[in-house]
Amino acid sequence: MQPILRPSPHSETKEIPFEKNCGEDKKCEANLGLSFSPARSRVLHLTPSASLSMELTLSNSGEDAYWVQLSLTFPWGLSFRKVEMLKPHSQVPVSCEELPEVPQLLTRSLSCNVSSPIFKAGSSVVIQVMFYTLLNSSWGDFVNLHANVSCDNEDSGLLEDNSATTSVPVLYPIHILTQDLENSTFYISFTPRGAKVHHVKHIYQAKIQLSVHDHNKPPLEALIGVPAFHSEGLITQEWIVQTEPPVACNSENLERPPNVAEPCLPGVQIRCPMAFQEEILVQVVGTVELVGEIKASSMFSLCSSLSISFQSSKHFHLYGSNASLAQVVMKVDVVYEKNMLYLYVLSGIGGLLLLLLIFLVLYKVGFFKRNLKEKMEATADASDGIPGEDSGKLASEEEAVDPSRVDLLQKEEAQDGGGAY
């Protein structure tokens, strides 16, 4: 069998004796002091995972303090998470519990026991209290927290520094997404026989979204960067900015740092302040013109950019300022083409000269003589062993026999014939 605990509730109370150190006068007088410590971040960013951490410094400059109680009030938008002592006093016990809510009050309360039962004379500790944030609550511009400390043996004339109050600024998120649209111009080219002027557009869209609990719409500013205006050289360019809704803009020239090879640094910055809008369209319209003679091929970039900022100390970029920045990089291709007319003329003249040279060589070797064909055929027949014209002449000479010899042969044949009979 396995032992089990009895299901009935069981509690036990014991008395723990301790000695009070009250000095020679036998009168124990504590002197507590409380203050909020400078936190690492004294700003509350209202994000879905936001939390707030506060640090309080508790000190006792008098004699031992007994049953020290710390109370803390905070707004409804915060929810208690945990409390702990920071080093080097992390061994000092501290425990807190959230008191029941009172609907009529605008605040909630936290009660903590510190170093019970004795908080030693001359002690000083740092207590860290951490809260969750409830985004479905209503928030103001600040989070106000009030803390108070008390004990059983502190004179009422020493309570001046037993309270502390602090205010933490609340920053509301703004989600700004800026992007360039597909119908922007990303490439142009110049050729000697092509168009000399190109009209280009860089089109941007910005969407701005506030928190559902934020009713303050801050003014916005569109910051547009364009290339520097050039009126000299091979390529000239001019740029204008159009916004929807239309607003008045101011431009300023920017000095480019020396020895900087970054091709997309803006040469002119255009500022367009405007009221809050959930969507902004910006068109950077440019005219790029070829005014010189192309002597060599080259390629370079012309860039524009758009960023959206807000004029408010109560807001912050939810996903960082980089999300509100977009850029269009347009490639400009300058193509050098050789004049092919001269090449065609020279090629034609060269071909005619070559043809004339071949004609002269053939003429020198007698290619155009009348009996050349017969000589070539005779040479070919001789090389193959076939009788040619000379053998034919020899045969005809043999056939042409002397007539006297023919008669003699005929008489001899007649005599031979008579003897035979």
C-alpha cells in the first residue's frame, strides 16, 4: 500500500520567538525610506508582448523594522506578474499578492511583505516589480504608479520619505508600410539612333495603421530623396514630386560626402508635411535627356526613395523605421554603336579588288584562251593511258600505203591461187 495524505484540510500554527534589538533606550525606532530607482527604460511601448518593470529602493536608516509592508497602486491596464529582490540581496524574502478589484476605483493595488518579520537596521534593498500590459484597456499619456511602505515601529514624524510616485510615458505603435509599385520605371536605354528623351516615373504607396486604442492621429511627413539636378554632361535630368492627396513640399540640396562611392545617395531631399492619412501615394516624375554624343558604352543608376515619419513624441514605429523606407533603383544603359556604313563601303571595295585580282591571275595563266579546253582534255587523256590525237595520226599514216606495193601484193596472191588449183 502507498501512503496518501488525508483529504481533510489540515493547518498548524506555531510561534517563532525572536529578539528585538532596541538599543540601550529599549525603544525600537525604525526609519524607512522608499524611492523609485532609475530604470533602464522609462518608456512603455504598447506592443502585444509589452511588459513594464519597475525598481524600488527600500532602506532603513533607523533600528530594526518589524513587519514591513509595501503597497503599490497601478492603473487597470497593468497586470501583476512577479516580484523579486535584486542582487546582492536576493536572499531577502519578499512576496506580493494582488488585492481584489474595486470597480469604482481607477487603480488596482498590490500588497507585499518584505523581510518578515525583521528588516534589519541599516539595510537597503532593490525590489523589482514586473507587470504585463492589457492592450484592451484604455491608456492615457502616462502610467502613474504610487508606492508606500510602513512597519510596526516607525514614528509618525519619520513618514515623509515612506511614499514614492513615478510616471512612465506611454508610446503608441504606428505600423507604416512603404513599397514601390510595379508600374515604376526600372530601366531605360540611350542609343545613337534611339530616343533622346525618356519620361520616367517612380511610384510609391504608403499605408499607415494606428493602434485600435489610440485616438491621437499624429501629423505625418513624407521624406523623398531624388538624384541631384544635372544640366551638364552627357545626360541631364529633372525631377518633380506629386503626392496624393496634394500637399506643398520643400526641397533642399544635400552635400554628398567626399570619397563616397554609394551610387544611390540622394542629391536633393524633398519634405512634404501632411495631415494623418491611412494611405499616401507619391509619384517621383523625371525627365532624362541625352544631350551629348555617345563615344563609349556605360551603365549607371538613378535612384529615388520615400520614407514616412510622424511628428509625435507619443508614438513609435511598430516594426522599426526601416519598414517605412522604400527605394527604386533605375538602370540607365548608354549604348555606343559603330557607324556600319563605312564598314559596308570598305567591304564592298575590298570584294571588288579581290575579284579583279582573281581575274588577272586567271588571265595570266591563259584561262581565257580558246584551245585551252582541248589542251586540258589531251593532258587528261595522256595521264589516263588512252590514245589521243597523235596515235590517231599514226594509224592513218599506216593506212595510207604506197599504191605500187598494193599491186605487188595482189600479183603474189594470184600466183599462189593458181598453183593451188
